Amino acid sequence: MKELSGSAPCAVITGGARRIGAEIARHLHARGLSVCLHYRGSEQPARALAEALNAQRSGSAVLVQADLAAPAASQAIRDAALAAFGRIDVLVNNASAFYPTPVDQAGQEDWDDLFASNARGPFFLSRACASEMALRDGAIVNLVDIHGLVPLKDNSVYSMAKAALVMQTRALAKDLAPAIRVNGVAPGSILWPEGEAEAGQEAQRAILERVPLQRQGTPADIAGAVTFLALDAPYVTGQILAVDGGRMLHM
């Protein structure tokens, strides 16, 4: 990243209030970046995280609320980061909707919702931030999914949306080069969907039996990969890094 001013580099993280997004924010903040945390409905955890980060380094974290499906969301997120920090160096497109869409039940609204957060939102936010990031040899990291590479049964729309994000990653790596690097991280079994921690334990065990490393990954595994691609891989672009314990070997 080019240092054009004395201010700390800034990372914008969508869905940054909870779960993997919050861990990514902590990792990037620990590397000295200021963070602009986007959230849609998780206001309370977003505020708690920002307060904790600001307690470590005053004025280093701000919040922005937006629904990525809204046309004005990308500009609002960009403007919030620039108003707070005057720069954008890293964009992490992490926010994602996920739920089953069996083919005979999937509706137009499911398509619109899943593509809005998983493909359309990242594209327009990347476009909105690109001019600022190009000034600083910026980096975009998209949170894809191994099921954007190998489909998940009864989740065709989600799988297609993540596949679109895979292609978006590669296409923008071409179109935004050489000023901006664009890469993706494809998590495997990291966190079970909310509400499924207790339910479906047999199915979860069956999944983990097919993971060569024989364990579930952690949010820190994903955050470490994102941090590497964002900050420590200046000659890497257009790549999708699977962080799945080897699960794709048996899919």
C-alpha cells in the first residue's frame, strides 16, 4: 500500500459486526489499520466491537449501517470511510445471505436477495471504492465459498451467487490491475449457520469426516487468510484461496 498521507491505512469490511467479519476486523486492526465496519441489522454487536477497537486505539473504528440491496448503499459505505479516515486501502466483501433454495421452492425474491448480498453488492461497492483504492495500491478480498466452486445440494441460488462472486473476483483482478489486487477466500466448515449448532449434528459429523484435517476451522483461520491476501501478498491477484481443511478433495 502506498503511504500518501500520515493517516493509518483504512479497511472497509462489510458484515463486520459479528462472526467471521468481526474476526477479520480484529486481525486488520491489530495490523495497524483503521476499520470502517458495515452492518445491516446487528447494531448492538457492531457498537460493542467498535468500542472495543477504539479503546485499543482511539478513533480507529467507525460504523456504517446499510442494506447492500439498496442502490445507495455502496456510496454510503464509501462516504463513511472517507469522512472518517480520508482514504480506503482495503475492501473486504464479507457480508452474505445464506439459506436453502430447493429448486421447486425457490422464488424470484430468493434470487434477488441472495444475489444482492453475494454478488451485486460486492461489485458495486468495489466499483465505488476503486478510484480511492487505486491511489494506494489497494486490495479487495472477497469472501467466496467452496460452494461457489462445487454446488451445495438444495442451495442452488446461493451456490450460483457465490460462483458469480468467484468470476467477479477474477474479472476485477484483470480490470482493476495494476493498481488494485483482487482475490478471494473460500471458507469450508468454519461456523455452522446460526440456529444449526445443535440441530443436524449427525450431518455435521458426516461433513467433518470428509475433511482431511479432521477438524472444523475457526474464524481466525479465515481472518488470517484475508489478512495475508490484503497485506502480505503484493504479487498475488485473481486467486481463490480455499481455507477448508482439504474438504474440496472429497467433494
